Amino acid sequence: MTAGTRIRAGLVRFLALGGDDGHPVHERGIQLVGAWIDGDLELRNCDLTAPLQLQACRLGLVDLGWARLPLLSLRGSRLAGDLRANGAEIRGGVFLNDGFHARGEVRLLGASIGGSLTCRGGRFESPGGVVLGADGARIGGSVFLDKGFHARGEVRLIGASIDCSLECSGGRFENPKGRAFLCQAAQVRGALVWRDVARVQGQLDLTALKVANLVDNAASWETADGGLILDGFQYDRFAGEASTDAAMRIAWLKRQVPTHLGEAFRPQPWEHCAKVLREMGHADAARAVLIEKEALERAAGRHGGRWSLRRALHGFYGKSIGYGYRPGPLVAATLLVHALSTAVFWLKANPSRQWWSAPAYLIQPTAAATQLPCPAGDGCGPEVPAYDTFLAPAHALEVMMPISNLRRPPEWKLRLQDERGEWLTGGRALMAWTWFLTLYGWLAGILLVLWVGKLIKKE
């Protein structure tokens, strides 16, 4: 490309429109390599019957707004002005790759591109402005912003429709004071490939983006120093070598902008990630994501202020059954409480520490049995009815579950005071433990119901 190979923009326009009868243009279209094109190339609202291929050329402004053409290729070219192709209908692909360098804006708003938009290895510069805008564009192939793609300014694909994939591997997106990559409400019917991204300096906004597959890695998200906006981001599955590890996915979701993790907490990214993990068969990872979401909601104050009862109950709900996703801690605590209660009741009913002996100490037979201890099968007669052997585990379970009794009617009760109404040694402590056990039983039952309810809702 030298100044000695200058061609007037008017001549290029003349040829692009088919020439005339004396100078017809070949059906292959215009193919210029290494030319220096003087002036602005104005083809707005024009109908080009042949491809426009200006490779390794130097151009000013190129206006293709609402034009119709088979193909546009600016491979390796240097663009000093804007490329305006809003509303253009390009039946083939658009090639802005292999060293293409634009110092103005590339505008493809509402454009219809039958093939792919290839910006692989291209450099787009408009610091603080929009370097590549394809809002509302309809692209029949893929969008390649990869393998050396470098944008200094905002890349916008708001509401774009991409029939294949959006490839960003090896790309650089730099807009330190704003959004580096904005892909709101777009639809990608193939994959979003966000692996090995070189750098994202600025904010990455994927609000309401819908993709079929997400192919990513942790390091690529970590390059976004301005944070992520993932509210409404939807994907059907993690594909390729994308991780399904809970720790990685939690770290990814926690890279959202601080407001979306705090006072303006966004639950959708967490719930959708868990849904995809569960559908892919990673139930444990899905539960871990949802538990972290609940913990962050609590930290954000969505369950009451710092000293509120609601917040305290929500915290207990999380510690006991993992916010309804992990009942293990509750089951372990219940077994421990039952074991301790069994030991307490057995010792209080059997001071001689004989497991099957029945002499009452702080636990004695009820009036429904007999006024005198008489173990079954030990010579009891009609005048002294027999009573069942005291079983400490069963008694502990009955106290923990006061809505039902394992024996009909119950034959044992606490004996906390003597005939004179004086408290027996340990009587108050045993009564307090019984109250605690009953309260614990009710609370554990409620938590169990909540867990079952969440399990049914999830299914």
C-alpha cells in the first residue's frame, strides 16, 4: 500500500455500480489489493450486483448504509474514517480481518448478513466510543472476534441474532472507563466461546443474552476487571471443556459487579446456573451454587437487618439444612441429640446401670400401669398388673416427637418430686432437658417439612 497507487473513490463507486456499457465490470466484482483510495466511498442505498473486495487498501469513510451487495471484504485494509453499513443487506459474509485496522466506528446496526461477520485478527480503535456496533443485526453465520482481535472502545451486539457461534478466544476488549463488551438481549443459536480471552479491560455486559452452549474457562472471566453483568444470561448447557465444578462456577458468579451481589442482588444468574448443572447431572454442584446464593442474599440484607429475628432464623435455616438443600447437618445433630437423650433417660431410670432393670428413680410407671414396679413375666398377678420394660431410646423418641407415642397408652413418666413435693436431685435439670428435647423435636420437624417442600418444588 503506497501513495503512488492512488485511486479516486469516485472511480471505485463507478465500478461498484457496474460501470457502463463501454466499461462493464466482471461478475467477480471489484478486487483491489494495496490501493490508496482518495476521498469518501459513498454507496448509500445503492444496489451492488457484484462483491466489493478492497484488500490491504487505505480508505477514508465508507458509507454502505441500506445498500445491497453480495459480499464485503476489507481484509488487511486501513480505515481512517467510519464504516457505515446500518441497514445494509449483505447476502454473503463481511470480512474485516487479517490485519484490518479501523480508526473510526464500524456500524452494522440492523444489518442483514447472510454469512459470517469475521473480525479475526482485526484492530478496531475508537477510545471511549463504539468501535464495533451491530445492534439488531441478523447474522446467518458466526461472529469471529478471536485470534488477535483487538478492540479499543465498546463492542456492541445489543439485540443481535447470530445463527451460529460467537467466538471470542484470544480476543482483547479494552474500554477502561465503560463497557468493553455489550451483548444485551442478543441470541446465539450456537455457542458462546469465551476461552483463552487475552484481556477485558472494562465491564462485560451479557444481560438477557441467550446462547445454546457456553464454552468457557475461569481465566477468561477473570480478565474482566470491570466486573460482569449476568442478569438474565441464559445458556442450555456447559459444553466443550467448560467446567461444571461448583467452586469454579461460584467464583465466576461472584465476579459480577458489586451492586448485583449487594443491595441490588440478582438471583437469576445463580438459579439458572444451578438449573443447568442439575439438568446435566451435577446435583451436588447445583446445591452448592444455591447455598452460596442464599448466603449472599442474607449478607446483602434481603432477609432483614443485622439484628432482626428474620435474619437470625434464616441463618439458622442455612446452618441446619443448608437452606433446604443439605439436610445432613440436621440429621447428624438429631442423631446426636437422640443419643444424648437416650443416655440421660437411661441413667435416670436405672441408677444401678442395668439396661433392662426397671426400678424407677426420676422416671417411673404411670398410673395407667401399676402403683408398684413389677416387670412383665416376673410373677405379676391380676392384682398387680405388669408394665412394659422401660426403653430409653423409645422414650427419647417419644419426647422428641410429642405428636405420637410408640406405646398405647404411655407407661412411663418423669418423677421429679418426692411425696412431700420436694425436688429430687437432678429433677430440674431433667425437666429442662425434656423441654429442650421437645422444642428441638418441633423445630427439627418444621425444618424437615421445609426441606421436603423444597425438594418437591425442585422436582
